[in-house]
Amino acid sequence: PQPANDRTTIAAISTPPGAGGIGIIRISGPQALTMMQQVFRPADRHCSYTSHRLYYGKIVEPSSERFLDEVLAVYMAAPRTYTREDVVEIHAHGGHLVLQSILELLLAGGAHLAQPGEFTKRAFLNGRIDLTRAEAVIDILSARTRKGVDLALEQMSGTLYRCVDAMRTSLVRLRALLEVAIDFPEEDVEIIDRPALLEQLEDDVLQPLHSLITSSTQGRLLREGALVVIVGLPNVGKSSLLNTLLQQERALVTPVPGTTRDTIEEYVDIGGLPIKLVDTAGIRDDAGEIERLGIERARNSINRSDLVLFVIDGSRELTVEDRNLFQAVCHKPLLTVINKSDLPQRLDRDSETTICDNGLTISALNHDGLAALKQQIFERITGGREQWQEEGCAPNLRQDIALQQAQRSLLLVRQGLEDGVSNDLIAIDLLDGLNHLGEIVGETTTEDMLDVIFNQFCLGK
Ligand code: GDP
Ligand code: ZN
């Protein structure tokens, strides 16, 4: 990392586009205070700025002193700031034109427009946060359920970092022992106690590594959610079911990361999982249902789905259309939902075992059986509650890949220790494992990797 004082001063609008009560412009870098003073006129003309204190005043165009907005400004001296550099925040009125014109003044005064994620990247490069904490910021911004936010906050507080750090410390110790043994190869006595090393490797590194890798499935589900597609003939109650679930369990509505901010998707929060529910009939309403299945979009969402809810109407007998539709989707993980339990039942469950066995009986109208349905959806998607940890880390895909690479190298270390392979060869695999763990926290990271990570941020963060 380059030292902070070599850096440019960056500025960006840090609040989302669209009108709000206030909007914030953030400036970070060695020139932050100077740039603020070029455009800010405090109400108390002779004030000298105390760090971390808000000042009331005006923003003016420096050449003409033309008044642009009434604002609050705060100067925060390094290093007690988000980036560990000097930071200024200008709290202006939230209209985008106001914010844009203030930003333009700052850019004209020499500030550089911040790249997406650049503030957080600086926090990382200046050593304030490690890479797992920087990535947690992305997760907080894009979490879709409260549980997702909680896990991200936990990662932000350093849970994953500490876990990886403990493994690295332990490996460094093992490595030191191996180095000693390599330096004295001709000694008759065995300098290192291999059984003890093996035990330490197992308990302090391989075990925790394994459970982290297991929990990354949970991380993926929490971040990306799952797609549940509702399939069934017209009038079985698909839309009613969808609407009832949406009303009961509407999840946080958030922008999809990596896309423009106006792509909003809605999720249902089931046990903390963000679940995207799609009603296949909603895709086109004029054609017949089976025909609709031929439509590429319906087929697409069924193919991509993690679970199909196959809805039938319990108040009537099954028809050949129901059976055909079932055949078209039964290659997917599927849950049969027998709707309209409030009406007299005419469905012959005993002769329709393929479709009805393990089916759940509900009434979308009266909300009967919905709790059991949600429970089933959760269990089918997570693979059963036992595999679902209530707390702990949830590594993301990048972290998971590095964890698995580390695991591969360290299993070779274990093998080598067991098979009596020479210490210098074992040391090579051990170093490899250490490096992969280092990638997770950002100790051994390439510039390309950093670009990929920080490009996921939105502007101003
Ligand atoms: P879709 O075509 O599969 O989306 O079915 P709808 O949700 O539009 O429902 C079709 C009809 O069935 C509507 O008149 C609903 O009010 C009714 N309906 C849906 N669910 C139930 C239920 O659980 N019980 C009863 N009695 N009627 C229902
Ligand atoms: Zn419908």
C-alpha cells in the first residue's frame, strides 16, 4: 500500500440518488479541509475548525461568492475517520441538483471523483479494516433480510477475521518449528514431535477450516437468497398464495448489488432467508397454463428455481392437465401444496400418490397451514435445520474459494507429516496454505483481486 499522504483527495455524493431531506458529500484525503474551506462559509466567520464537530454555514461558488446551499459541515482529522485520512462531510439539502453542483465545485477545486468503493478501499489500504470487514460493508448494504444484516455486522466486528487470524498464527508457529528442523537436518534426534504437530494442525486449523467451509453454503443462501417458483393450473390459488406470503413476510426491499439502484426486487423473509417467489402464471395471463410453460421465461425460472411449489386444488379431482403439468416440473426439487382446505375435499389422495404424497394441505384464503408450509420451504432449501448454524461466520464465494485452496494445501501437510515426508517439502505446502488464508484477510492480495472486490460497491461508499 502506498502511504496516505501520496494520495489524491477524493469526493463523492454518499447518499443515494433521488430527493431526500438531506444528502451528504464526502471528501477524503490530505486536501480535504482546504477543499472544504474553498467553498464553505461558516456562520461564525472566524471559527477555527475543531475535529469531529459540525459547523453551520453556506456553500458558495468561490469565484463569485454566489450562494448555493445552506449546509452543515464536519471536518474529521486523520486517523480517527472512516478512511484514516482527513475526511470532510457536507450535509446539504438532498436534491440531486444541489448535491451535484456542490460536487462539481469540489472537482473544479482539484478533488478527484471517487470510484465506487474507493472510501472503503482506502480504509483497507490504510490498515483500518481488513478485507473481510471491507466485504462486510458490501453485505450490510445489500442484505435482504434482518438475519443477513446481523451476519454482516458480525463479520464487520471481525468474527471471520479473528477466526482466520487464529489459524494463521497457529500455522506460523508450525512453520517456525519446521524451519528449525530444516536448519539442523543432520541431527540424530528428531527435533520436532510429529504427532504433536499433527494434533495441533488438526485442532487449531483443519477443524475450524472445515466448519468455515461448511458455513459458506449458508452465507451464499443468505446473500443471494433462493428462488421458489409457484406452478399450477389456473384457479388453483397460486396468486392467492403468493399474495398471502408477501403480506405476511415481506422482506427488506433492497437494490440488487452490482446493478443500477433502481432494479428493486422483492423477497419474502422465511426464517431469515431471502426467498424470491415467482408465480409462473404472472408471466403471461392470456395463454393457457400448459402453453405458458412453453414460454421461455417460465421455463427459465423453473430451471433456475431451488424449489417448485406445485399447487393443486383440493376441492376438485385432479385432471390430466394437472398430471401433465406435474410431469413437466417433477425433475426439480418439488413440494406439492394442496390448496382450498376450507372447501369440501374431492381430491382422491389415495389414487394420486405420486403427486399427493408428502403434500401440504393449506388454505390460502384462511391462512391455514401456512406456518407448516414456510417451515417446509425453509427445510427443503437449507437441507434441514441441523445444518443451519444460528450464528457465526458466513464466508462469501471469494473467501470460500480461498478457504478451500488453503484446505487442499494443509491436507497435503497432514499427509506429509503422517507419511514421513521431509520437512522442507512439507514447509512448501504449509506456506501455500498460509498464503491462501492471507488472501482472505487481505495480507496476500493482488491488485486485480482488490479491483474485483471494491467494484461491487456503489458510488460514495
Ligand atoms: P391462480 O389462477 O392459480 O393464481 O388462482 P387465484 O389465486 O387467482 O385463485 C383462484 C380463485 O380461487 C379465486 O377466486 C380465489 O379467491 C380462490 N381461492 C384461492 N385460494 C383459496 C382457498 O384457499 N380457499 C378458497 N375457498 N378459495 C380460494
Ligand atoms: Zn394467478
